[in-house]
Amino acid sequence: MSAWLIIEEETVTADGPASHRQVKARTANGKTREEALVELYRAARNYNSDSLKRGTTVVGRDSDGSFWVLPKNGKSHASCNLRLIEQIRT
């Protein structure tokens, strides 16, 4: 079985050119790709961060299978992209 990584990439854009980007990875070992995709879906539905906590969010699936968590009202400067990648063991 393959090992999978669920990547959470959150970007917060402040006023001006400065921005903050945080990337977290967690493993989904011992799972099939389909099981890992279910875990990715759950992670996207339940994603919560301090940057996006202030308002309601909307979750959408991109054409590449990744998920975007965005502020529903458009008033936040934060977004998060969650995706599944196969871990290559060396």
C-alpha cells in the first residue's frame, strides 16, 4: 500500500505585499487511495483555523481534486488549499 500525505496550505494576505503562508502535512499510511481521499474530504469539511474562524466558510472542490476553504462573506484575507499527494519513500 502507498503512503499518502494530506497537505494543508493556508495563506493569509495582510494589507500590502506581506503575506503569511503555513503548510502542514499529515500522513494517511496504510490506506488505499480511495480511503485517503475520504480522509481528505473529511479534513476539508472540518477544517478550522484562527484565520478563518471569524466568519463562515465555504468548501469547494477544484478540478484537480483538491479542496479550497474560503471565507463565505469574502471579508477575510485567508484561504486554505487541501490536497492529497503520494508520499515517496526513500
